Amino acid sequence: MSPSLALFLLRVALAILLYAFLGGIAYLLWQDLRRVAAQTREREKMRGRLVIVSSGLPSPGVGESFPLLPVTSIGRAPTNAITLPDDTASLEHALISLRAGKWWLEDLGSRNGTLLNGVPVTAPTVISAGDLIALGQAQFKLEFG
């Protein structure tokens, strides 16, 4: 075998190895993107919203919805994610948070309390789709999707 033929075969082998390496990197990136897209779809399914089903307030009105954030505060203060202009609601009335893939409702020591399906909330409680949350003069329904 001549030295020029051996050098040519070595170059071809190195080019094949380089393309195989780059192909492997591209495959791993593609797999990672698919995994992240699947996680994002699952996370979007978990995103919920609160829809007002009854209210004695002029604003917000019945049917108005509020998207849930990973930590959603509800109360009379303007710093809350959901602000209720209601004298019977506390400044920081309740908190809804996403923990370990579940939504939790917590009363923040409000004067008039928070009701979940008509039952007073005394400790952080897991909530699910269709639950009714009442605080002040407003009643919310938890929805997903």
C-alpha cells in the first residue's frame, strides 16, 4: 500500500468519525428538545384559572377569569395577583400555590375566613378542578385547560 493511499484512507476515516460525532451531538440535542417540549406540555396542563361564579361586587364580575401563577395571592391589597375591592376580604386573604405538582389553598389568617366547597380552610389544603373557593363576597371555581 502506498503512503498516499494510506493517508487518503486515514482522512476518510477521520471524516467519518467527525460526522458520526456531530450526528451523535445533533441526536442528543433533538432528544433533549423533545423531553423539554413534553415537560412544557405537562406544565401547561397544570396551569389553571379561577373563574368567578358569583360575586356581590361590581368588579370583577361573574364569568371573569384569572390565570393561576405558581404562587397566586388573593386579597384586597393592590399587590395581590387577584385584587378584590371588597371590605369583607382581608388585605392578604388567601394564597394558592403549586407544590409538588398539586395546587394548594391556604388561608392567610383572614378575619372572615376562606371556604373550600363550603368548608372553612384551617390548614393548607389540596384543591382540584371544580372546587369552589369563597372569600369575601366572591366565589371562584377552579378550572384547568
